[in-house]
Amino acid sequence: MEMTRRAAAFAGVATFALMSRASAQLATPRTLDELKAEIQLRADRKAYPVAQLDAAEVREALANLKSQDRDHWASVWGAIGDRHLATAKSLEITNKTEAAHAFDRAMQWYMFARFPLEDSPGTAAAYQKALDAFTGYSRLVDPPIEAVKINYNGTEIVGYLRKPKGVAKPPVVITIGGLDGRKEDGSIRNAAYLEKGIAFFAFDMPGTGQTRIKIEPGADKVYSAVLDAIAKRDDLDAKRVVVTGGSWGGHWSAHLAYSEKDRILGAVVQGGPVHDYFQPEWQKKALGTREYLFGLFEARAAVYGVKTLDEFLAYGPKMSLKDRGFLEKPSAPMLLVNGRNDTQVPIGDLYLLQSSGDPKEAWVNPRGGHMGRSAELGDEAIFKTVVLPWVARRLGATM
């Protein structure tokens, strides 16, 4: 226990030093009051990353938030998650539908309690609570969600599979999460695929959640292992597969459009890094964005497995799809989605991908930021009006 306390204390000091250095060179973090005001503003208008949280409960939690200490942060938001979890457990026998909703709400609060990454004992514990709450949700919903474990080079990767009712061998969409989201969040939204007769297989991106492999050239092979697993099942149509990825997850979706073009029918690349994103010039600018709530450098550095700003800036270029020679190669059909005013991933990456290699489709929100979001168009609207119809067409879904 004493070793754990010392390690946590050391991590806190290291994180503070890291933030100080990054902030001195890039941007001043939001003060606590500024952060609280921004969170409430986003909650009121149902904007990421608090779109799923009740605005009144957010106001309640913010009244108890006294510092940006990571364990305190996790405790404040997790307390409301605990309340919803207690409700879920009390209803599990008498009202499975309401219990499932309560498990979902608990998970959403625990997910924000660990946002944007699990970098302290408290945030790590919140993430485990989120996984436990999602397990409760997944066993109560109809059809249920199956946790699938895949061995990849000795590492266990966990994904969630959900199949539509009444379809013996449905097509599949593989969804890949981004930097700070997790597959549990995405699985809730993915339920819309079931209405089209499409199964979904949800995974975290490398370096996050339960896909704990380092981001490096070749890490895309973890999703080749997913395709292998699909091919071995007689309850899924391995010949009708589409991959979707949002934000950092879009990088892997684009990568698979090239490396696995013969095994997928298409790929959605929504706000995905391609080339300019990985250059030091862009990162020095992007790390100061106010579009991201907080902790952007820490989250981005963690998936590379680096600590300092210099290490981070030096690591990124090796991931460029352009420099690795992919962009002029044949690819599976792609849908490219983003906002012109994205301050996290340059819109130039979408234009570069669009103008290279095989023809591609694109949807750009002229007033949108990251992922195409704007005041008029949120994540759910873009998903239902742009992404979902395209995926359904590629898979030949008719329901």
C-alpha cells in the first residue's frame, strides 16, 4: 500500500511538471472556474464530452468540484455514477428496462470521472466502475451485448459484439473509438445499426481502454486480428464488413482502407489524422486549442508511451500515412467526414486523403469543428444523417 501511495505521489508530481512545461510553451490551461463554466455550457447544449450527462446533475457535481486534482475529479463525478448504479441494482429484478437505463447512466458518469485518460488511482478505479456498469447494461438489453476476447501477440483485446434480431448472418460494422472515448460509449450509439439489420463490433483504439498496445507502425494489425475472428464465426457475414473510426480512431479506419481493402467494403474516416496532424508544426498549434476540454497533451502523449513534449513531437511523424506510402495505393471506398474549423485534426488531412489515390466521398461541415460538430449539428445528428446511411448502403442493408 505504501508503495502504491508513493507511486501515485510521484505520478502526480511528474504530471504537474509535464503540464507546466507544455503549458509554458503552448497554452495556459483553463482555471478551475473557467473549466467549470465550460463544462456547464457544454452540458446545457448537450455537447461533447458531456452530451449524455443530465445538465442539472452536472451543476450539482460542479458545486462539489474544488480542484483539478485527478483523484478529486474522479471522486466528484463518480459519486453521481454511484447513485445511478445503486438505482440500477435496485431495479434489476423488478424492471430490467429501467435498470439497463440506470446502468447506462452510471457508466456515462464513470466515463467522465476518468476523462480524458486513466492517469491516477482514482481515474483508473472510475474506469473499472464504468466497465462494471456496462457489463450490467449489456446483460439486460435485448439483444444482449457479447464481450469478445481476442488474443493479439499475447495481449488480450476486448471488444463488444451485438447482433440484430431475426438476421441469421448479418453484415458487420467494426467501430474504433478515439483518444478519450471508449468502446462502451460508442456501443450505446451503435444500437442504431441493429435497426438496419447490421451487427456491430466495438473496439478501443490502440493505447486506450482495453486495447493496450502501443501506437506504432504495424499496430493496425490488431484489427486484422478482429477481421480474422469475424471470418471464423458462422453467425456473421465476413464478406460484408465496413470499418468506422472517429477522431484518432479515424486514422486506423483510413489505414485499414488500404491494408485490408480486400476484406472490407468501406471505411468511414471521421476527423482522422493522416499526415499534417503528425507534424510538429501542427501539434505546437493544436495542443493549445480550447476546443478540447483539458489534458490534451497528456492524453496524446500517453498513447505514444512518451513523457516529454520533445519526445512527443519527434514520435508523431513516423505515423504519417503519406510518408509511409499509403495514399497513392488502391483502397476500399471511403467516406471522409470533418468540420472545416477543426482545431484538433487539420482539415487539410481530409483534403489530402480526398485528393490522393482512388476516388472518395466526403462530407465537410463549413461551420464545424472536430468531427464536424457545430452548434447546429451534434454527434448524433451527423451519425444518423451522414455516417449511418453510408454504412448501410455499403453493406447492402435493407431493413
